[in-house]
Amino acid sequence: MSIDRDAPASAGAKPIPERIREAREARGLSGENLAEIIGVSRQAVAQFETGQASPGGETMSKIIAETGQPISFFTSMPVRAGEPRSPFFRSLKRMEQQHRRRIVRRMQWAGDIGMLLERFIDLPAVNFPEFEFDADSGDEDDIERAAEKLRDHWGLGRGPIRGLGAVMEANGILLVREPVRCQDMDAVSCWIGGRAIVLLSKEITSGPRDLFNLAHELGHLVLHPDVEVNSTNLDMIEKQANRFASAFLLPRETFSQEVLGSSLAFFKSLKARWGVAIAAMAYRSRDLAILSENQFSYLFRQMNAQRIRKVEPLDDAFPVNQPGVLAEGLRMLVEHGVHTRAQIEASLGLNLRDVEAIAGLSEGYLDQRVVPIRFRQPISDEG
């Protein structure tokens, strides 16, 4: 009698097909990539992910090893507020589909962590003012008013903004900072249920660039909550988000009063005050008719001559925004004994390394294998 070492598991132990696909996409693998790695056909992977067939034990063990997720990931589905709605990627053409899918899955997992926390903790509520904007017919004045209204709603006045990430988290937006391993993506945002999520690239180290990225994604969340992004409207909504970011960070009524010169040296001094890139302030000044086209062009010629277009002066003078809510929430659960590390893993069904990375926890914080040790008796200062 022969034994089929890769026979399908029993009916009660079959993996959830959607979770196989989710685990694959979260690792940035195409169906063809995974098929080659685990030694099956592309058609077999498609059948596993649609439920037409179930992987046998040996094949499933390879899927688990390659995706890095525990068995519980594939046999359970966490409670979710919904799927990520209209993620705003800035380049649909240059960014490979598998990279977009990987990042969307990471954002979905951030939403899962948020849902777990909300079972025990009152996270900051989403706090956006009500206003309507039609992406097809809205003009620049509408965008300016939207930016001003949000500033007023959040009590930010009309001066420079410091710590925008903390401001956004305080108003219900979940932030994630992770390596994205993709040159064409600085940040991406989406809505999941009623919660807004922004994922920032860990590869970005310039504080001013990071600030503009945050404001740009905030523009999408404010202006385009129901817009379905496609190759036809992408350029339009990106320009609108850029205009919102400029208006939000550099309010026309105050910033315009401070642009008293057009030299590169003067714009460096403005950057020190506003924390916004020289290039972004130049574009804003041109849009507000503070700089003429000739002055605008001359400013950029100076930047090119000094080779500071990509890396500007003072880029390292401002820190990038560091997320805090997800990490602090998980620490509260663990340190107050509300939810153990084992319960967190069971509730989410995720590899704890992924949870740590998405939440911004230090590596190993959720590792259950750490053995606590302590002194046998208190050590006195006198030895």
C-alpha cells in the first residue's frame, strides 16, 4: 500500500483560499513566483486561491514557510471593517502591480490591528469637517477653502505646522511607516471602513519631503474619499492633492506676506521657518503669483547650479514623522495584562514580526520566546 505524502488535508482542516492569496500578495509575490518556489503550476496556485482545489500537507508547509505566516493565519479570518478603498498610488504605470498589492495588504493588516485595539481602547475618532468637493469640477479656490477649513477644524491657525503626523493621529488617522522597497512610492493612503490609513515609506529620510507626503495623502483623504482611481483620472487627482498639500502647509494669507525676496538664500530662511522644501515653496509662490515665471525659473537655475534639487539644505534639520498610535495601543494591551502576546497572535493570525513592523514596535517586543530574568535580591547602591 502506497502513501500519498501530499494528499489533501481532511475537510475540517482546509486553509481558507482567500488567505493563501492574501499571504502571497503581502510578500510581493505573483502567482507565478509562488508556483515556482513551491514546485507547482501557476494554475494550481490559482485553484488554491479560488477554492477549486486545496493544497496537500507538503505543499501547504511550503506556502507557510515562504509567506512567513503561522498556520492560524490560513485557518481563520479576523474581524474586519472592510477592504481598503481606492488606495492612492502616485504612479500606476511605473509601479508593478505586485508591489501595489503588497502595500495594500500591509495597510489591510494595519486596519486589522486597529480593529483589535478598538475592542479594548478608545482610539482617537476620525475628525474631519464636512465639505463637498467634486474632483471633476472642483477648482483651485475650492481646494484652497478645503485646506483652510481643515486647518480651522483642527485648530492649527495659519502658521507653520510641526508634528503633522501626531496631529493626524490625534484626529483618527492611523499611520504606518515601513520599508516599501519601491522607488516610485513615498506614501499611500486609503479608507478602510470609517478609518483612514496612511502608509509612509521608511526609505524617506528628509523631514520636509515627509511633511509634504503626509499633506498630499491628507489631500486625497479629504478631497477624494469616494473617487475610484484609474489611469484616466490619476494625473488630475494627483495635481489636486499637490495643490491641497501646498495650501495646507503654506496658507495663502500668511505665507504670501512672508515671501519678501526671490533669492535662494531667502528661500533657505523660509524653509527654516516653515519646514517645507524650497522647491515646494517656489511652486507655491508661483501659483500665488508672488514669483513671476522668470523669478521662478531663476530660483531653480540657482538650485541646479548648486546641485541641491534632490537633496536640499536643511533636509536633515527636520525629523520625519514617526507613527505612535498602533504601537502604543499594543503596548497598553500587553503591559496592562489586557491581552497577552499569545492572544494578540491568535486574534490577528499574523506573524508577530509583521505586527511589530506595521505597528512600529521594536523587533522582538512581541516575541514570546524571551525568557524574563531578574536579580535574586535587590542590589543596593553600596554594592
